Amino acid sequence: MSTLAQKIHLAPEQRSLLLRLVVLLLIGTGLALVSSAFLGANNLLNLLRQASLVFLLASGLTLVILCGGLDLSIGANVAMSACLAATVMKATGSPLAGCAAGLASGLLVGGVNGLLVTRVRVPPFIATYGTLWILHGLTYWFMAGDTIHGFPPAFRFLGSGYWLGVPVPVFLMIGVLALGTLFLQYTTMGQEIYATGSNTEAAALSGVPVLNRRLLVYMLSGGMAGLASLVFLARLNSAEGDMGEALTLQAVGAVLIGGTSLFGGTGTLAGTLVGALVLTVVLNGMNLLAISANWQPLITGVIVIVSVAADALSRRRSGD
Amino acid sequence: MKLKILAGIAALILAPLASAQGERIAVFTKNQTNPFFQVLRMGADSAAKQMGATTTHLIPTKPDSIPEQMSLIDDVVIKKPSAIVFTPVDIKAMVPGIQKINAAGIPVVNVNDRAEGGKFVAFVGSSDHALGVVTGRYLLQALGGKGNVIIIEGVKGSGASAERVRGFQDALKEFPQVKLLASQPGNFQRLQALQVMENLMQTHAQIDGVMAANDSMASGVIEALEGANRKAQVIGINGTKEAVDAIKAGKLLATGDYNGYLQGCISTMAAIRELRKLPVPKEVIFPPTVVHKGNYQPLDVPLESRSCPKWEEVVKS
Amino acid sequence: MGSLQRLPGVAWLLLALLLGLSAIAPGFASAANALNVAQQATLLLLLALPMTLIIMTEGLDLSMGASLSLCTVVLAVTSLGSGSLALGIAAALLAGVLIGLLNGVLIAWLDLPPFVATLGTLGVAQGLALVLAEGRSTSGVGDGLATLWNGAVAGLPVPLLFAVVAWAVFHVLLHHTRFGVAVVALGGNREALKLAGMNERGSLVAVYALGGLFVGLAALLLGSRLGGGHPTAAIGMEFDAIAAVAVGGTLFERGKGSLGGTVLGVLAVGVMRNGLNLLSMPSSLQVAAVGAVVIAALVLDSLRGQHRGFAS
């Protein structure tokens, strides 16, 4: 496989992406053979919608990890932003105001994370772990066990609506993928993010404003959490204190399965998208085949290990 | 609401300084996120206020955390409240903790989830199984005794989920012409139930009814149905405000009333009565009621304006 | 620990907590409560001590919580199934070590980043715990086990004995053995390891396997406390352990570590939670307070000039 890819002159990252697409296709084919419902149009559309929810969250995280950092607070950020957006929407009757509140909240949290990491020099793991707890505490206190439910159809369109027969979140996913990839590959700032993650000292020496780029990616991660929270809110039609509990791990899984390296400097948004699809397809398959949910963590864990190990082995074999 | 929170903070700062008036009841619930327990806590507070006692709430910071509830028990044994009202986060794992409370001589009332060991003054709750049966039966009768149904279970391994699902299945036995297509867990989570339902709708073209083990999941199922432009009768259990709203809007057929508020009221009253040497029955199990379009009004009242009924009205000796 | 200047911020934080809580929290400053806090802290300490070594090697172990839950399930299922508590204990320890070895092999031989490898084994261990526990009785293991949590040896509660012995073992390993030297080298200076003729891979595997062993020991305590096993009893505990280690002054990079700091970190979080409970602070505010303390301790260190590079 690698020699064939080398013959076609694929860059290592493209090779990695191709490998993952092949794996996704294999899993998909397997499921299609075993379950007649898998290839149904509705099922595929549902899959895409489910994957887009994970991807929106994981996209910001990808940028943070590319830059050599980590953000554990995204799930809690989604909960807080959604609850805030819901409250504002109910209070003002304006979906626009609610969306603005949710996005602002997400960005603010991202900014706090970024400042803790860049100015106060707290390690990202601890900084975002700390903000996770603080966000949870604030959200529980604020919601006091209540649920806010019932939002205007105009807003709900964002999460549950269809446009041209395709779920709206899928368009958001494509949009984020396109804009994000353009940003990363074709702007100076984007390239600087890769450089910072790849070799911070060298980047700093060549004039990259390393701290500012780091702050930027944390803010983007927070902002994407804010956006994801709006889509979740629209999809679920309700806000609760423990929304998004399981999302952080799913987003991390999507990023890692997608081939982004934790050491920074390697990875793509397209990879994260494929990672999100792999996770979603596997879960969908388990539902269709009525496999007990108890096997989920195990299967997910194995997929993460296998995909990262495959990368490590292929890098070793081609002498990267 | 905000004013209440500020007042609460002021109270907690001043509390250690004030001398304790009346009995101090420590109320253990599973988490801060499930609206059901919020309602239970409010019932407990209301009952205590009515009877001149005070309540403290002990809730794990990580939802449903077993080691944390264990630590809370350790801490509470030091503080020695007059009595304890206790919902175990796990009916088996918390037994040693309950035994510790017993050893410390603090009277304890079991509420909501029946623990599998330990000595209690009383158990106050609703029968998950009975609720499953009556709510399931209501759905199947609404379907005219035939069609296809799906069960959405709760958390695998949770006593409440197992009992409710058992109730659903017993109701199904009464209607042999109804076909059970699938029974899958939604983990009591809205989003999961939504996605499970979405996926199940792909494999089954005709679904007439869905029995969800709690209201959050029922809401998720309704969202999935609406998103796919399909119709089915849906029932949930818990009797939350959201469920009542959905019934009013015609989206939810019915919900089983889990009586969270009453559970809080009666269990706290039972604890206080025990301290005042008044008679307390060993069990208070609320009769299972189905809340539907015809009888939701009593539940459609904002919680702040509800108050506990008199003990004698509820407990017939 | 040397001069006051080198005391991690958490030491001052702990002092402030102890003084403040003794003054305002009813029942805090009593022997019974102190014993309480210490006993509760032992579980976390048994995880945080090996985590200190792992972090010193620039690694992480995210699987500890899931592995701990798995080991309690193994303990319960084996004891109840075979009728022998001793067999159950052996099985639990073995399970812990196996997961630890799996981590070590993935990290040392396959070169997987520790975060990823242990995230994967987290899933594996959690899945195994759920599957193993399903439909099987995991409680009522019996009085023999209960003595681990409730019993005492010469007046010292058994859990505290575990904690003291664990600390002693790690202290000796880290400061007085070649293994300890290897651990430090794995963190800052892997070339030195090879030059000294020590096996880099073997040492790394050993670090994670050691962690697994102590997860198994922690499972004995937790199982005793619960009267059995539970597949989700310890979810998330590894994050608490990592936070305690970081708060205690161990850096994520360049292998500088402090076992004493870890002990202080574990105590600080435990003391704070206990104090807030005694103060009847609303649970949601307690949640926020935990995060605040964790960040505050590191901010303190940062302000006092103990730099932490860009860690990952």
C-alpha cells in the first residue's frame, strides 16, 4: 500500500487520509452486507447528521491539537453555551439573540482557556480540566436541575431541518470543513499553526507569534463548541445541565482516529471528518445489528488504538 | 430564581452561626442534573419547612458517582444530622454505606430506589414495575391491542430501568397480537434515545408505539419521529413538566407519574415523624397513575407554588 | 523537600485550607474527621503515586479509572464464582497488571503516544468491565473482604497502612534503585539511559505495569468499601489522580517529579471536598471549587516563577 501510494507521489498526510477512507469504506461495505437497512437513504442521511454534530465539536479541537495543545473542556462548554443560549432565547423571544449568546459564551470560555495556557503557563491538560469543572459547576448551579425546552421552528431548522433533502447540520459540516481547510492550508496564520505545533522553538525563532496563535486556536475551539451547542440545542429541542457529557471523548476519538498527531504539526480537518464518520458508522451499525451497548467502549477503544498504531507503523516503514 | 440563589448563599454563610432550630434532615440524591431529583428535593424542602425542620442536600459532584456518595456518607456521619433521607446511586454498592449509617445510630428513610440491604425506618417510593405495567397497558389499549412496538430501555444494570422494562413486557403479555420489534437501551439520555430511534426506524418500516423508560428518552424519540415525518404513540415515565407540556401539545400520549414531589414530601415527613415518635409504616408505595390528556392538570402547576399534602391524606394506615 | 521556596503552591494552599476550614467548618478539626479524610484519600493516593512516575516519564495513564472498575468486577466475580476470596484477590491484581502491561507494550513497542494508548485501553477495560458484570452477581463478597476497609492493624486503619506502605515503596524505588534512575532518565534524558546500558523499553513497560499493580491493590480497597465490584465505580478517577500529581508540582515535561508533592495534592483536594461538605456548600458550587483549586495551585506556582513549558 505504501509503495503504491509513494509511486503516485502522495504526501504522507494524503496517504494517511486515503488509508482511513479505505477503512471507512470497508466498514461500510461490511455493514451493508450484514444489514439491509444500512444503505437506506434515510439511514445514510441520519449518519451524516450524527457525524456532523461530532465533527463540529471536533474541528476546533483539531486546531488546538495541531498547535500542540489539548482541550478537555469542550463538552462542558457545549452544555454551558447551550443552556445560556436557551435562557436568552426564552427571555427575549429572539433566536438570533440566543445564538449570539451561545457563540459568545463558547468564545469566552475558549479565550479563558487560551489565556490560562499562554499567559499563565498552566499545562493545557490541567487548565482545560479545571475549566471543565468550573463550567459544570456553573451550569448545574444555573440550571438547578431544570430543563429548558420548546424552541421556535425557525431555530430548530438549524438542527433538525432539511435543505435540498439533506440535513442542515451536514451543510454546516461541509462549510466548516471547507473554510477550515482553506484557513489551515492557504493562509499564513494557518501555516503558522502547523509550525507552532510541529516545533515551537523553531517557529518562535522564525518570527511566528507563537503565543497568539495558541490563543487563537483555543478561542476557535471554544467558538466551535458554541456553534455545536446551538446545533445540539436545535436538534434536541431542549437544554439540560448534563448535555454533552459524552461528547468530549467522542470528539477526541474522532480527531485521533482521523490521524491528527498529539505531538502537534500533523493532521487535517478532512481526517477528523473521516474519524467522526468511522465512529458514527460503527455506532449506527451496532444499533442496526442490535449489539449490546456494553461493547461500545471496547470497540471504540480498539479502533483508536488500531488507527494510531497503523499510522505509527506506516511512518516507521516509510522512514518518515 | 436568582434572588433565591442569593438568599441561599447568604443562608449558608450564616447557617453555622445560627443555632439549629428543629430537626436537621440530610437528604441524599443521585445527581444535580436529572430534573426528577430536583423535584424530589423541593418536596423534601417543603415538607421540612411545614414541619419546622431544616434540610441539607448531599449530592455527588460527579453525577451518580459511587465513591463520592460513599464519601458523603462518611462526612455526614461526622456531622450527625437528626435523620437521613437516602436515594442510593446504586442499590447494591451503597449497602456498606447504609450499614455505616445504621452503626452510627442515625435513622434513615429509603426513598425512590430500594436499596438491597441495610436497615431503614421505611421505604417511600413508587413501584417501577407497576408504573411500567399501567403505562404500557395504556399505550397498548390506545393502539387497539395490535400493531408493532419498540421499547427504549434505560441504563443497562439500573434497577429502575430493569423494573420498568419488566413492566412493559408484562403489559405486552396481555396483548398477544402486538409485536415487539426491538428493545434497546437509550441510557436515560435524550440524545441517545433520539439516535437509537433514528437508527431503529431504518430497520423497521412500521412502528406504531414506543415505550420509553423515562420522559427524557420519550422526548428524544418524539424528536426523531418528527424529524423523519413519521407518527407513533409514545409513552414515558417520570411525570416531568416537560412531559406534561408534551401531552398538552398532543405529542406524548402519556407518562407514568413517578411522584417525585410526593416522594420528597413523604420521605422527609416520615423521617421527622420517626424522630418525634409518631407512627411510620414500613412502606409507602404510591399507587401507579398514568398521566394523560384527561388528567394532567394537577401536575401542570409550577413547582414553587406546590406544597406537600397532609400526611394523613397520603398514608392510610 | 528542601527550602520553603521549593515547596509547591499546593503546600500553601493546603495550609490555608486546613486553617480556614478548622475555623469555620463544624466538625472539621476532629480526630474522627481527620481519619475520615485520610481514609478517603488513600484510594486516590494509590493511583496518584504510580501516576507520578508515569508523568515523570512524560507519559499519562488515562485507563486507571476504567481498569480499577474492571479489577473490582474481576475481584467480585472470581470470589463469588470460585468461593475463594484469595483467588479473587489474585485475579484482581493480575487483571490490573495485565492492563498495565498492555499500556506499556503499546507505548514502548508500538510507539503510541501515551494519551492515545491509554485512551484506547480505557475503552477496552471499560468494555470488559461492563461485559463481565452483565447479568452476574457482583456484590456480597463477604466479610473477609470488608476487613480491608474497616479493619485496623495495631490501631492504624488498614487503608492508611496501604497508603504508608505504598508511599514507602515508591520512595525507595524512585530514590534508591536503578529503576528509579531509569524513570528520571525516561523523562528528561533518554540517551543517558541507553548509555548507562539500561533497557529503555523494559523500564517503560515496567512503569506502566507497576501502575497496573497498584490499580489492582486499589481495587481491593474499593471492592472492600463497596462489598463487591461495580463496572463504573471508578469512572474518571484517573483525571483526579493526574490533577493531584500536577498540582503537587510534577511537571509534564522533562521529568521533574515529587512524590511528596503528590501526597499534598491528593490531600488538598480531599480536604477541600470534605470541608465544603461539612459547610453544606451547594453541590454545584463545590464542583466549580474543585476546578478553581486545581487551577489556583498551578497559577500560584507559575506566579512564583516555577515555569512549566508548553506541555501536552
